[in-house]
Amino acid sequence: MGVELAKPLELKRGAGWPAPRNQPAKPRQGMSVNAVVGMGLWLILWGGYNTDIGRVMKPTFPANTMDFIHGVRAFFPMLAGWLALLLIFARANRLAYWIMGPLGLMLVYAATGLVSSGTVSNAPIDALYYGANYLAIVLVLLAIAPVEHPLPDLLKVLRLTWIMGTILTLALLGAIPFLGSQVMVQTEASPIGARAYSGVGTVMGMAATRNTGFARYAAISALAALPAFMRKDRLAVRMFWGILLAASLYALVLANGRTEIVAFIAGLFLILGAEKTKRTVNFLVGAAAAIVLGLRGFYSKFYLYFTRGARFDPTLTGRTKGWEKGWHLIGQSPWMGLGFQADRHYVGVHMHNAFLHALIQSGLLGGGAIFIALAIVWYYLIRYFFRQQPSDRSLIPPEIPAIFLFVTLSSLTESTFAYYSAAWLLSAPIVAYVMALHQHMRNISLQASQERRLRIRLARRQSRVIEPLPEVPPAIPGGVPD
């Protein structure tokens, strides 16, 4: 037994981490109460999307039944935040790890923005409302993460929110025949001959979706469906994912959101390179496909599609002009910012850059905190999804880094993580998931180290027990020699 315990720990090929014999119990696979609560809270957060407190502030509210429904929905995120607070108080003993990480830094960002919203903003009610909604997202993650095995629960929340993105994609795609010319812009640059959703008008009492929003839902839906389609499974299952992937890609092309297309392509490459065993084959097939597309004149057509039949616009459809105005805003309150929605209240335009938007809203203090948080998440994403992959590949679904890369790149021309938005609702749980994965891998590493030390001690003890007795010299006849 002692010899067996003294054997070195084996490394599984490609695991990057030792696989101790007595690993911590594998996280449960069923639906836990915490997962149900987490998904319920996230659905409540989604319930407040595409509405605002402004309609409640009007003297004519409620103008009709639909107006009343949207007015009530405006408070759903704050309801989710309040319920999350109750859970946080109940789980306070497990909260330290999460507060000391990226979620704690995002809490600093939200709190700083709330302070400046109430003390500096020229529209404090609206600013506080959006700040409270953003804070609710962080609180919900802090409520569902501090459990013994949060990974499966957070993965279910992630998949639920991606289902929401898919539902929005299919709903907007299916609504086009009914809305017709109201949402379609004819263009010869697109292979489909049209671009969908210009953001003009209202639909069911809500602001109409812009083509960039439509493209964002479609791209995330496609990135979530692609790994499932590539996975070996029954033909019927793969056909389902294939149809969903094709519909999402069609919606992405129809939307013609240029940043979203670039970010999607980057996410696609990340998925193809995620699995080490298939990486070379995937890129060889991709290179062959790229050559074939080039021979068929795809790239010149893609350039016309990407520029929408015109020359490349260096202002990025006016975004750079808004960024210039945003830089001047930072100087008015560089440390604390001007509160949430400051770009709308001080400049009158949407900032279309999450990094600049964060600095305007929460200053160097809050903006710097969330930038550090994102950097930490990216560090662990690269570490565990690509460099030191765990032996259990179910812990590292390739769509997670792909979607986070998509949102990060989109942040250059959209506000994504800087405020309460669909893009952030679709991706924020990744922050908690990655930190839960780090905690899980650290526990395994610690257990492996403890077992290794135990084996060494047992081996030493066993060697002392079975060590032969020292030889005794034979007796000499006649007594002691001279």
C-alpha cells in the first residue's frame, strides 16, 4: 500500500493540471435551487429591457394599457437587485472571494457612477435610474455565485441569456414580413438586397431596434449555436443547431452591422482554435475555404457590403465626432465622472464607445476599476480556455471566450459593458463564470498539492518501516581480540 501511495500523480494529456485521485466532488449536473433562482433573477433583469423611467414621469402616464405595462417593467431590474440583496445577506460568509475580484471592481464602478449621478449629473433622476439598473446586474451575480459549486448554475444562467438572444433574433427576423418597408432599407451592396431595422419609429410601444442591435443578437446567437453544431451528436440534434445557426447568420448578414460582423469573425476564429486536437484541421479547412472564396471574387463583394456601397467612412458614421466631444466631458469631472447617461444629458448623443462611456459616467476611479476587472477576466479566460485547459472540457465551452471577445471588440463602437444594455445582459455572467472556474481549478490544484505531500510523508514512513536492520558482526572465538 505504501508503494502505491508513493506513485507520482499522473498528468492527463492536454489537461494542463494534475488529476489527483481524490478530486473535489464534481459539480452537480442537475437543476439546483440556486440555478432556478439565478435564472429567475436574470429573467427579471431582462424584463426591464427597452423601457425607461421617462414614461412614468410623464403627467399623462399611463396613456394606455401598453404604456402601463412598459412603465411597470421599468422597475423590474431594481426588483431583481433588491431580491439579490436578500440572498447576498444570507450568503455573506462566502462573499469575500467575489468582492475581492472583478465583480467587486464592477461594484466600485456602479457605486461611483451612482454617487456622481446624484451629486453631479444635470438629470439626477434618469441617471440614478440607469445606475441602479446597472448595479442590479452586479448584485444578481454576487447573489448566485457564492455557493459551493457555482459553475453549473452560472452556465445555466449563461445559456438562458443566450436563448433570450436567440429568441430576439428569431422574433425580429420573423417580424420583417409583417413590418415590411417600415423596417427595411433597400441596398444593392447587400447580397440580400436590403438592410433591416433602422431604429425609426416604435413597435408595441417600445423604441424600434437599430440594425446594430439586431446584428448583436444574431451574432451572439450564431456564436452560441456553432459549437453545438460542430459537436458530435445525433443527426437530428445537429440539424436543429444547423438550422438555428443558418437563421442567425442570415439575420447577421441582413442586419449589416459592421462592427458586429468584424467581432463575429474574430469570435469564429476563437471557436475554431479553442480545441487543441482539432485546431490545425480547422485552420487548414478555413484557409482552403478562404482561397476558394477569393477565387470566386468574394472579398471585393464583401468590401462593398461592408462599406455599404460607398467609400470607407473614417468617422465611422459620425462616431469619432461624438468621441471628441466625450473627451472634453471627462475634464469636467475626471475622478468621479458625470453620472450614468452623461453622454445623452451633456452631449445629446450616444457615445458608442464603452471605454470612453465608462470614463464619462464614473471617471477615472470607476472607469479604471471596471477596466481592471475586464483585464482580470481576460487573463483567466486565456489561461484556462487556451493555455492550461482542465481535463474536463465541459468546464470550458468555446462559446464563452468567443462571445466575450465579440462583446469586447464591439465595445470599441458600442457602449456594451458601460451601462444597462442587452449586450451586457447577454455577457455579464461570463465574468462570474470565469472567476468560479478559477476558484474550481485552484481548489483542484490545492488538493493535488496536499495529496502529493501526504504521499511523500507516507512513502518516507513506509521506507523507515521496511528498512533492513543493520548488520551485526559475527562473534569471534576466544573472546575480545587484542
